[in-house]
Amino acid sequence: MSVYLEKLAEFSALLRREGLAVGIRETADACEILSVLDLSDRETVRLALQAVYAKSREEQAAFQRCFDGFFVSAEQRDAIRRKQEAEAREMAQRRQEAEQEMQVNGRPMDLREDLQEVYVRMGEDKRDQLRRMLEKMQGNLQRSPKLYSNFIRSVFMRFLLEQQMAMEDDAAIGSEAVDPDLALLYRDISQFKEADIPRAAALIAAISRQLDAELSRRRQSRGHSGKLDFRRTIRKGLETGGSFYRLSYRRKRQKKRRLVLLCDVSGSMLQFSEFVLRFIKSMSDISESSQTFLFSEEVREVDPFALQNMDAFRDYVRSSGLFGRGTDLGAALEDLTSRRPAPLGPSTTLLILSDTKTIDLPRAAQALLEARRQAGRVLWLNPIPQRKWPYMASIRTMSSLCQMAPCSTLDELARSCRKMMK
Amino acid sequence: MDIASLQAKLDEAKYLCGAEVATTLLVALRLGRPLLIEGPAGVGKTEIAKVMASALDRELVRLQCYEGLDESKALYEWNYQKQLLSIQVQMNRREADDLTRSLFSSEYLLERPLLRAIRSEKPVVLLIDEIDKSDEEFEAFLLELLSEMQVTIPESGVIRASSIPFVILTSNRARPLGEALRRRCAYLYLQYPDIERETAIIRAKAPNVNEHLAVQVAQAIHDLRQSERILKKPSIAETLDWVSALEALGVSDLTPDAARQTMGFVLKSSEDLEAAGDVLYGQGCEHEHTHEPGHEHCGACGHHPA
């Protein structure tokens, strides 16, 4: 029994590492249920443990991955161990080679440890590219060692950073959940294929309905936060013989929210803008009083309800002359803040959808400060995955000036919309 | 009770399900944990509670959740009119303290489903249906009941369960439920049955229907559910309604005409009805275009293998 307990405790720890909220109670439950089940039936054990440990559809997907990896037969375990040992040997050899290769003038290059690891793990073709570059530079390096050793280091760094980002993307794609809808929810929107669009649209509609339901519930929540309503209280008192048994309170008047949406539609941003507009359109609470602007190098105000489907949206963007041009956020924000009547005001939330890639970053930052001064709140939705933010200077600058939320997946987009409504 | 005998009891009650459902039900039952069932509308979540009540030979106590549901509707309410009347009648006959105390005795307590479930001498099956429709406050209020099997009534103190009910909560995921509630429950996600199981359900619930028609209907329903164009997916109950309608009309083969005439039993909006034409038997018959050799047509498309 103690062996089982130990195994279960290890399994619980593994699930915890995978993000499942597993406590002592779950482990105790698992232990109790296993004591009455036929342990030789793997499928029954899996289903029983799943009922105990996984408390949502998302957690079920994570549970299945962990279960398959943890509860393996002795032969499978040996095979996995042999494979891991072989991989470890190969990695050790590659590390040794990498140490030799990442040298300038016989001294190791000053690179971050994680980037050195990227060099070890990346494909042979990519390493060849760097080796060839090093060979080409040998002559220059001998002529001016200091100048060219710095240059080579910066080339290495840039190349390795790109590789690191690509590897993270691959890992995200590989970890798709077993449920196709779930997978779509957590997949990078930029990775959507044409065939995924109808399913994504249906998913957006479902999430929007959910958000709408949450919002209406929030609006209707009762509480004793308002002032006493004398008229109602006296009237109610008549039902109970004149005693004021139940007190009535005035409801707090809801502040009308206004939303100004500034959507980047240049090049790769088009798909994100479509999805965000869909969300905004389907959220009846805010869409009534919202204004939408599309921008690339210039700004156009549009009626999102006129662009009911994705084809209409794309056609409009292409015919408007906004598509295929560069991004000038500074100009767009300046245009927005100087318009009369002013679209921005103290009760307005300005929602910017952009990847922060813009010409003239200092001007854009200045214009953002002015927009922040005029609007009650500025929220930036960024379609670039959050793990890549530290590598991009423009994101670092803009996120220091306003609240920035990721929206690279539909799940993140829904979370950001929830945050926006609070 | 083991999994096989539970499955046999569910079969007996004509609830056909897979090993996952039976195992999860048994786990929740054994551990005395509430069971949270999620899934799309119409997959048979509520039915599980009814069937479990019959399988365990227990009474079913049902609490239907809705927006604005509070403890006065779910747990208890003081019989206010009776209390007022009692005050008027006994005002001059009893001591004030004594009278006040008596006003909050069980005589004036109106039991609502939750209180009824835990005060019952015999264990019951408690169905808290569509918990996602209730407010977050009510969800928080349920925590004490679900984890401690007790409730607190401010005027009379803590009431512990006389018997432990088997609690089933259902949710259509109209809003995400709180972590605290989830943690207190075993979890089951129900999906629509596959064609084989749906055929078996049709045959179990409507034994007079011929097998050919049952397969055709199950296939057509499967296609409708798979189609992105159908917004409100047909439920199992609607499948059975459709079969009954076809049976009443004496239909033994699901021709496009028969399907068109009775489609209102399956789809309940004009947009879906319009799209169904394309999905099942219109020019855009999905089978026609996606057929693999040897794959059977749904029947509704009007094309039958030779």
C-alpha cells in the first residue's frame, strides 16, 4: 500500500506541476478509490483518477497527458529510459562541439546560458549557417579583432534569439489539447488555417454569449450599497401591517461605458483585427456606444455592424487603401486625439489592437501619453505571445505607458475582454 | 456495488452510457462527493440524476437554478404570514422571550429542496440543475453544503445532514464556475453519443422503430451536430421526438421528403432549418461530397448504396 501511496503522491505532484489544483484531499480520494478498484484494468484506473483529479475539460486534457506519461509498463519505462540516455549522450556531445564552435579568437563568446542551449538544440543546417559566417569573418577578425568579435557576437545573438522564438512556437503547437475546440482556444490566432475560421467564429460567438451572460449578471447583482428607497419601503410595509420588515434600497445607476477601438489592419494584423471586432460586435453591452477606427498609415472610422462577416471586413480593408501599407501608430493616435467632437473622454476606454511595430516609436509613445491623458483608460491588446515580449523593445516601451494584455489566442482574447469590462 | 452492476442498473433504466460515465458515477458515489456534470445542452446530464435515483432506489430532489435564485428559494424560508398571525394570537398569552423563541422553531420553517435533501431520513439524490444559471453568490453559498453536508440558518444554528445525499450538479458552461466549487466535486464531461450509441438509444427508447430507420436517423443527427452551420445542435431528446414523429407518420425509410416534413422536431430555428436542407439533402449534401467508398449514406440525402 505504501508503494501505491508514494506513487500517487508523485503523480499528484506531477499534476500540480502541470497546473492542476491538486490538494491532499484529491490524493486521499484517489487512494481510497484505488483500494476498491481492479488495478490491473488500466482504463478503469485512468477514468477513476480522472474523475478525482481533473475538474474541468481543460484539466482532463492535461490529466490524460500526465497519466499516459506516468503510468507506463516496465517495458515501456525501459524503452523510455534507454531513449532518454541516448538523447542525453548525444546532447553532451553536442554541447562539447558547441563550446568549441562558439569561440572567437580562441576565447568563448559572451552569450547568455539560454542562448548557448539554443545553439546546442537547433538543427544542423542552422548551425552550419553560423559556422559559414564565422569562416567568412576569419580574415576580418584577424585584421580588427575587437571590432569583429563584437560584430560576430551580435550576429550570433540575433540569430539565436530568432531560433529561440521559433522553438517556443513549435512547442506551443505540439502541446495542443486533445479536444479540437480546446486546441483552437489555445492556439495562436496567427496559426489559424482557412478551414479553422468557421469553428473559430462559432467559438467566438459562444464565448461572447458567455461574457454577455456574465456582464448581465454583474449588472443585476443586488446589494445594499445604494441609498434607502423610502417610497418602496413604506409600500412594502403595508403588506406586513405597517412594520418595515423588509427595507428596499435604490439601485446604483450604471455608468454608461464607451469604448473606442483602434485597430491595426496593416499586413499580418488583419486576422487579429477581424477576431477582435467579432468579439466587440457580439458584446451588446459595450458595442452600443462604441466607435471603431481602423488604421495603418492613416485612420478611418468604420461601422463594425456594417462589416458583419469576415469577407466583408477583408473586402472593406482592401478597398479602403489601408491594407498593405506600413503602420504609423503615432499619426493614428494624433489624429484620434485631435478630432472634434472628441472621441476620447473621461468615461471612455481606448482599446488599441496592435503588435506595437510602428514607424517612429518616440512619436507614437508621445501620442499615446496624450491619448492616456484624454481617455479614462487605455488598454492595449497585443497579438504577440507574451513570452516574446521581453525580446521586443517597442513592446517594453508601450507596456510601460499603458496596461497591455496579450490576445494571441482566443482564450487570451476572452480573458482580456473580461478584464476590460471590470 | 461495482462498475458492472452499476452499468447493468443504468442499462435497465434505459440509460445507455460508456465506461467513463459509469466509472465516474461509481467514484463519486463511493467517495460521497458531489458530481459536477458539464456538457452541451441535451446530452443527458439531467437524465443521469433521474436514472441514478431509480438505480439507487432513492427519491430525487431537484433544484432548478436560475438567475436571482437565493437561499429563500433553495434552502429555507420562514413562514412569515404564520409568524405574524402567531404574534397577533399569542401576544397577550405568552412571555415575549418565549414567543420570540417559538417563532424560529421548525414549525415556522418552510423547507426548500436543499434543506429537504439533507433533512431526509433516507438518503436522496439531489439534483442541482444548471448551476451556471445561478449567481456567483449562490455558488459560494453552496460550498458549505457540498463540503460539510451541513447548512447554517442564522436563527437556529447549524443543521447537519441526517443522511448523505448523492449530489449531482449540472452545467451547460454558460459561465465558468468557480474553482472552489469545482474542487469539491468529482467531474464528468458528457459529449453527444456516437452513431452506434445513438442508434442503441433509439432502439432502447423506441423499440418499435425498425433498425434501418434508427440508423438513418442517428446518422442524420450526427451530421447535423457535426455541421458548423447548425447553431443549436439537436439533443438526444429531440432525436427521440423525431423518431416518434416518423413512427407516427408510418415512415420506415428516411427520405428527403419525410425528413423535411418532420425536421421541426429536431431543429427549432428558421436559420437551422434552412441550413439543414443543405447539410442533409440539398445540393450541398455533405455525404455526397465527403463519401469514402463503402461509407453508408445517411438516408436523408436520398442516395442509398446499391
